[in-house]
Amino acid sequence: SQELEQSPQSLIVQEGKNLTINCTSSKTLYGLYWYKQKYGEGLIFLMMLQKGGEEKSHEKITAKLDEKKQQSSLHITASQPSHAGIYLCGGSSYGKLTFGQGTILTVHP
Amino acid sequence: DADVTQTPRNRITKTGKRIMLECSQTKGHDRMYWYRQDPGLGLRLIYYSFDVKDINKGEISDGYSVSRQAQAKFSLSLESAIPNQTALYFCATSDLKLSGANVLTFGAGSRLTVL
């Protein structure tokens, strides 16, 4: 089965700082999905990447998928307290999503 | 109303009790999923269903069962709850045909505590 490893497991930054979360797959990814979760709440879809080398941005969040489609990164520019939460990457395989263990992001004002 | 509704949102029960978590959706999606979330372990897939007549086990199905009563309803049962089933449970839906991508829409979660 596909395994996804996220790093770091937790991250504490000062407001205004940039940060990067990584997601590495044991197999080639045919779809990589980034979600955000506020503590104890449901997951909100952020972005999906499918093609090697693909990059997408939304507001201050940029996600990239490497050419080999086994690694993805999520970059937040000028972080804000509203960015705090748990970020999870998900990989699509045979119609279902397998998730990484999540990265807990804390942003101090 | 939410697109994906889970009930109950919180439940405390005792070891050995039967518990049912219910999920209903208004998105018209064919596919429905049940995940559980534990700290440090991310989301793990319990069961999934691609249509009303299709039920599949996920990576951690032992101790759980599901029923797809209709396209819009997918329930998860714990026949005899045990403490290590204490977790946050999520229902999700998707429709690959609509978008060509398997974007999941999640419910708000059901927090289950087994004493």
C-alpha cells in the first residue's frame, strides 16, 4: 500500500515567517491532495497536484509536486495566525486517498 | 445545512456497547468513506463504498462494519466497542466522474470515547 511521510511533524513559527511542509511517498503519486484541518474539526481541501513538476498557488500558499511525482511541498509565505492548524497530504490510489500523519502548525502573533 | 452531516458529533460509551455513527450527504456523490483520526497517525481508512452495492475494507476494518443504505447514507458500526476505538471519526464523499479528480468533502467529525 502507498505510504506517505510528512515532515516536520510539528512546526512553530513567528507570524510573518515563511515555512515549508514536505510530503514523501513510497510510490509514484497519481494525485496529491493537500488538506487543512483546524483542531478537532473537519478537513478543508486546499489544492490538488497531478502532473510532475506542477505548481499551484492560492493566496499565500504554494504547493509543488516533483518531476518524479513522489515528493510534494507546501510553502506558506508570510504566515499568519489564521494559517495555524494541521496540514495533511493525501495520495490517490485505486480511487481512495491515503493520508500522511499530518503536520501541526502553530503561528505565534 | 452542511454538505456532509455526521451524527452524533460526540459520544461517550462503555466497553462492549454497540455504537452506530451515521453519515448523510447532499452532494449527490457516489463514493463515501469512513476514516478515523488518532494523534500522530493522520487519517486511516476504515471502509469505503463506490456505490450502493459496493463495500470495501480499508486498512483498519477489524472491529467495524458499515452499511450503505442509500446513495446519500453510509453508517459505521462498532459491534462491541473497546477503548482503543476512542478516536475522531470522519465521513467523506467524492465523485471522480464529476471533476476527474478524487477530491474528498469531509464531514465535521464524530468524536467517540469508549470507557
